[in-house]
Amino acid sequence: MLKTPRNKISSRVVLTLLIYIFLPLQVSAQEEPTNNTSSNSYPSDSAQAWLVKMSDAVKSLNYSISFILLKPGVDSQPYLWRHGVNEDGIEMEQLNLLNGPGREVVRIGNKVSYFEPNVPPYSLQSSIINGPFPSEIFQRPEKLMQSYEFIMVGRSRISGRSAQQIRIISKDKSRFGFNVWLDQETGLLLKMNMFGHEAQLLEQIQITGLQVTKEPDPFFAKIEPEMLPDVVSFSPSAPLNSLWTIGYIPTGMTIVKRDFRRLSGSGEVVEYIMLSDGLVDVSVYLQKRDGNTSQENLVGTVQSDTLLTIEHGELNITIIGKLPAATANAIAKSVRRNN
Amino acid sequence: MSQKFENLSALVDGEHDALTSSNSNVLDAVKNDADLKLKWVSYHLIRDGLRKELPVNINFDIADKVAQALESEPAILAPKKTWRDLPLVGSVVPFAKQGGQMAIAASVAVAMIIGVQQFNQSDVDQPFNAAPPIPGIQGGLSPVSFDQTRDIPNSSAVEQRRRINAYMTDHKQQLRFKTIQLSNGESVIPDQNIKNEEAQPDIVENTPQ
């Protein structure tokens, strides 16, 4: 008879422990009203509206986010990502790889400074940090709508927070899909999966900690903008007279860069073309094949990048990027000589 | 009353036999009178004591006291025999009761774990198990014209490996400098110094020798 209460107590203890175990990692958000100043013309429950909300939140809120980048075959990479807007309305952003010797990127306005081991620090004139996130999902979500369908999937719980899941699928099925989970409250990204055609996961970003604050993180106050390395300037590339044309470019992709480059690794001169749809950047290398550069055709994946290299006509074509091998092959096979 | 006791006393002492008729009267009276019955017992006890004939163990009759105690005892109903009274079950059931709440807690945990697992199953387990942790070229995706024959000269394979590494390095650089329109060829950036700290493609294991 005396045992019953004790049983109840002990089971309650167990339950409480379980609840604590399964409680969110260390996600704590201080209340911050969501920014509603966007020109959000989409219905409030549409995927487009959510993307615009995310974009606004990423650009306007003061937050500190910890996330982990997972790729097949390599160790997980933990990052710290902080963002703030100072009194002058200038965006400040920091991205720090937390494992190993580290890599720190600081952006103040349009100046992005890279601090990396074994390389003198340098700055670039840019409004984004080229990190693990797709380059333009935060900056210009509208652009993605040309190439991708956005599908509202539903709500779930990510990182201990209520999240809205959105599936992003390329319209012509020529690229990998994405699943993103956005914070219900702030619109910030909580999780992002890149998946292949059989829904197998190829790459994952998982936020593990999220703090939204009224004031920018004190870290930004310590930065002295004049101490940052100088911006490396590039002269705009001259118009290119190429002999070659890519016949097939997947829907929504455009050529964002095209030049001749000397590869720093091999010293060979190649024609370089970058295709981008805002989410995925693909490098296409065209190299004229002379007698002794015979090579075998290869396709494979390096981490989450697909690498394809084939002989095509008088060219060796190499394509690297996060896209299915079949698409890479179709692009490579469509290269033809200008008339 | 006293006459009655006197007769009884005489009878016990064996001095009443002269009067046979009254003798039987006394005996009848003793049979019917509770007081006389008690007196009968005590007179005999006294007589035995006086004659030093007391037994070693005086066996007082406690039957009526027990009967009386049973009368005043509250009724205790013996529980019906159920399957719980079977020896094994009887010992298991309390334990099961004890463990019941633990079991609920445990099943909640299991449900959560299963839920979490299912929730993440397609996400985490499959791909990272499916993709073997080998950096470098893998034939994992649909081969385009996958003709990895072994008669390729060694120098050519090395050459190609070097070239692919160069492409990978360049690709990562291009992504890094994406927002910038690079000028032709060599740029102001110390290209040759920028090593990507992320795992470089290592094709040594995968390229046939």
C-alpha cells in the first residue's frame, strides 16, 4: 500500500526526465516582433510569402544561429552565424566555421572579409557571404520562382520550434530538390535538406541554436571596419569570343560568368562557364583536347557535388555542381561549336 | 439460592447420597442452571485443591470464551479465489502494477524515439549510410559512359586525377568569388595560395592503377 505513491513519484520523475531529454537543444528566442515591412504581395499562407518573410527576416533581424552542415562522406561542420543591423541600418554578418583551424567571414555592408588559415586575409565587394547556404535564397527569393516550384508541406517541429515546411522542386526536374523548414515565428531558416530524385538526402543544414535579440550581438561592436583587409578589385571581364555554345541549359539557369582561366592546379587554360539558378551553381569547363590529353569518362560525386568529365567532340568537358549526373551529362552533350 | 448451593456442595462432597430423590433433583437443577454449573466446576476444583489432587496443567475450558470472541469479532470475508491467487500470477501482478507507470513512461519514450526515428529516417540514416564515406570519385550515380578499364596507362590516370583535382579546386574558388566578375586568367587574388580546407577530392583510391 505504501508503495503506490512512491511508484507514482518515481514514474513522474522518469517522465519529467524524458521531457527534459527531448526538450529542444538550447533554442531560446527572446520575443521579437516579426518584421512586417516587406512588400509581401503574396497570400499570407503561400510558400512565396514564406520565402519573402524568410528573406526579410534574414536581412533585418538581429540573430545568432548555430548550425551544422552535413555532407555524405565528410565530418559534420558546425558553424556560427550571426547577423545584426546597426544604428545606421548597415547589415553586419559573421560566419565562423567552429571546427579545426576555423574560417571566419565578416561582412559589413557590401564588404566581405575572409580570414582563413594559410591565406592572407582579403575582402571582396559583395552583399553575401558565400557559405554553405545557397547563394541567393536569402537575397532574391523571387528569382528562384522561375526555376522552382514551391510547395507548402505542413508544419512540424524543428530545433524545438514550430516550423513551416516548404518543398522546392525544379520545374523541369533537372535539379535536386530542397526541403526547407522556416521558423513559424520569425521566418528564419531552421533546416534545409537537399535531396535527390529518390528522395535520398544529399546535404543537410540543421540549425541547432537560434537566438533573436533586440540589439546586435556585442561581437559586432568590436569590429573596426577600417582594420578590415582591403577589397580586392577585379576588372570586369571583357566580352568573350567563344567558339562554343551550350545548347541545353536547364529551366531557370543562366550563365552568370564566362571567361578563360588558367587552372591554378594544373596550369592549363580552360574556358569557364558558370551556370546558376540562384540555388545551385554549376561550373562547366571546356578544354580543347590535343593529342596527349586523352582521358577517360568519369562521373561521380565528391561530397555533395556531382563531377562529370567526358570527351565530347574535340573537347574535354568537365561539369561540377550540385545537380544530377543525368543533367550534367545533358549539358555536356549539348555543347556545340558556333557556326 | 443458598439451599441450592448447599445441596450441590453436599453432592460434590459425596454427602448427599442418602437422599437419592433430592440427589437427582440437584443434578437436574445443575443441568438447567448456569450458575449451578459454574459452581459445580469451582466446587470440584476447590475439592481437588483441598485434597491436593489438582492436575499439573489446569485445563480451563476456554471454548465459550473463544465462541464469545468470535461473536463479537467483525465479519471478515475471505476473498474469492481468482486467477490472481495463482502463485506465479500473484507475485507477478503487484510487480506489474508497480511497473505499470514505468511502462507508460517507457512507452512514451519509445513512441517518441520511434517517432523521432521515423521522422528523421529518410533524412539522416539513409543517405549517409547509402553514400559510402569515400572522398573522391565514386560510381554512385548513374554512369554516363563508365568505362573504367584497367588498360589506361598509369601516367594518364595520374594526369587525369591531377586535372580533376584542379577542376575541383577551381570550382570551389569560383563559388567563393561568385559575386565578382573575374578578369581573364590570373587575377589579383593569390589563387595559388587559396587552399580549400574542406576535404579535397582524393581520387587516389578510386582510380585504377
